[in-house]
Amino acid sequence: MSLDVSAWIFMPWKRTVSNFQDPQLPLTSTLNDVIVDYEDPDYLPLPEYPARPNEPLDIRKQRLIYQSRKRGMLENDLLLSTFAAKHLKDFSAEQTALYDQLINGVTNDWDIYYWATDVKPTPKEYDTEIMKLLKEHVKNAERISRLRQPDLNT
């Protein structure tokens, strides 16, 4: 008995269950995708981000540029590095502190990504003028290509 599984093996990868139910949708459709995002368990001790009350503003901005580029997930690397390159130089000390709290106070980078892309509602403590600027940046009304991080020396 021979079983021909080549059609199954070479079948393009399908992203969602919805594509199996409606073969008319293109394979890249995210129309019915379900985002699985579990809440962080309460029993995991999370380290506190160290406060830097006496950090000079220019040093703080340099640190935030670096931290915006090295998030650990490419989506946020691109979003936050381009956001920092565009806005951080013009931020006041208070705005810089809000941005610092946003990218360093959140323990899960996926939360920042979901809030910025309006997939999940932003909690009150992070729904600041900086988050509103970030959400506008994510919408990319100017249609700027953001396939790589901006150069550091610009």
C-alpha cells in the first residue's frame, strides 16, 4: 500500500485555521487571525528598572537611542529606533522621562507593540502624549520605508 503525501508535504504553509475553512482567501490573509497573548504570571519576580534621577538629559537621550534599537524583537527595534531618531532630539526632560518609562517600565515588549499598533488597549499609566506620538508614527501617514534602522550619525 502506497500513500501519496507529496501534495500535503509540499502544500504551502497556511497561517490560520480560517484559511482552511475559506480557500478563496489568499494564503497571506490575516483576516481571521487570532492573537494568542497570555498575561504574565504573578508569581514570576520581575526586576525593577533602576531609577536614574541624576542622569543628565543628553546622556539619557543617548541611552534611550541605544535601548530603542536593541529591544530583542525586530518589530520594536524598527518602530522604536525610527521613532527615537525622529522625535527624541526635540523631547523636553519630561517627555524624555515618559519615553524612558514607556520603553523600560514595561516588562513585555509585545505589550508595547500591541499598544502602539492598537491591537490591545493601552493602560492608563502608559497612555501619554508619547504613546499618542508613537501611535501616529506607527500609522506612517508619510509612507516612509522602515525596512532598516536609521543610521546613528544622522
